[in-house]
Amino acid sequence: MCRSIVLCASVLFGLAGCDLGVDESPVLVIVNGKPITQDEFEYRWSELPAAVQARYKSEGGRRKFLDDLISRELLLQEARKLGLDRTPRATERLERAKEQLALDELMKESVTAQVDLSKEELEGYYALHQAELHAADQIRAAHILVHSEEQARDLKRQLDLGADFAKLAVRFSLDQATKYKGGDLGSYRPGWVEPAVDTALLALKPGMVSEPVQTPSGFHLVKLIGREPESAAEVAAVRERLRQELYAEKQRQRFEALLAKLRGTAAIRMADASRFVTEDAGPLPVAPAP
């Protein structure tokens, strides 16, 4: 019972600021002469979060929601009867809501609607964030670890001339855990080894061997055996996150350009009372160049 009351109250007061006008839609119920139409019902139902809709479906469904709309209308009529919609506080809150609505519409019209991502821009952004995309990869790699850079470069020359990587690893590598497996590191994700090795692997194509890579352990020759996406869904999720990042950045740039334009053409004069909010506040931020 308590849970139902809480749900009802959240819906009643959550919808209280979006009263809809009467239209030609079929009337579902009339409350003291005020009709609640099917269009109004469907609009308010569609505005509910999915979790709230699911809760209604388990506690009486859309019929229960209609009962809550009736309760809301009764409370709203009582509030108006008492003049609570005309109090100074209610009027002020209404003005604040209208201001916010106007700002929201400005953002849609002048910022969001003006932002477009081309395929070329996206691919360029993905190229700049290969490390994040490769973080979703399953990598097979091998390495040879030696003490000196001189020895590492000598082994690299032998490999360039066609020497077998696995045989050189067995003979020269200091890594006892991998040398007898031909230096095979197995399957791992970026971040499991030294960052310098990860960086070297990012620049390699399958079958390629890096130049000597220095770490606290010594000097490595790293070979990329293969790189495969661990799952298509994970790669898609990373690409979507990067797309959203680029979209948000372009929105920010568009917003700053709009604000710079408005400030550049506005007459702004600080009044005497401004000292109450500017004292000890430091210098004002510099507006970005248009």
C-alpha cells in the first residue's frame, strides 16, 4: 500500500508542470467537467521512464495510471480553487520554467541542430584514438628479452635477414617464463605488460618485429603475432563512446562560438552592486575567440 502511494505521488507531482490543452481526441474520463483525453493519456504515459511503466504494469497497468491522472486532476483543481497557482512563488517558478524552456529551445536551434558529424571526421577521430579501440582487442605477441641494446639490435638484424624468432628466443631470451615457448606471451590485453611494450605493439602489423624497447627489465624485441577484436559488441561500444565524445566536443565548440558572438555584439556594463559578487573573485574568464 505504501509503495503504491509513493508511486502515485511521484507521478502526480512529476507531471504537474506539463498540463495539456483539450483537443479532438476521444475523452476517457471527465473530472468535474475537465476531460482527460486519450491523446493526453498517451502523452503522459510515454513521458514515464521505462522503470515506472514496468512498475505500473505489475501494479494495475494503464488502468492504475488513469486512476492516478484522475487523482492528479482533482488535486490540481483544488490547488487552483485555493489560488495556489497565482501566488508570487508559483508565478516566479513559472517564469523560471519559461526561461529554461527558452534556453533549451535555443540550444536545440542554434547548437544541437547545427552539429553534424561526417564519416571523414569520425574516421579521423577513431584514428587518433587507436589505443582505446585496441584496448578491446585480443592480442597474441612474443618477445625476446636481453640485457643490452647492442645485443637487441644484433638480434633484430638477424631477424631482418630471415632468422627464426622462436629459435632466437629459446637461445637468447632472459625471460624464463616464455623463452622455451619461443617467446610467446600468449593472449593478453593492453596494459598487462610494460607501457613501452604496449606502445610498440600498437605500431606493429601482424608478423612485424619492433625495434629494441627498453624497460626496467632490459631490452625487448616484440613481435605481433595477431590482433583480433575480442567481441564485435565491445568494439562497437568503444566506437559509439568515441562518436559521442566527438559530438559533445563539437557541441561545446558551437556553444562557445555562439556565446562569443553574443558577447562580442552586446553592451555589458557592470552596475555598482556588482561589487558584492566580484570582490576577491579574481579576473573574469576570457571569452573564447570566435
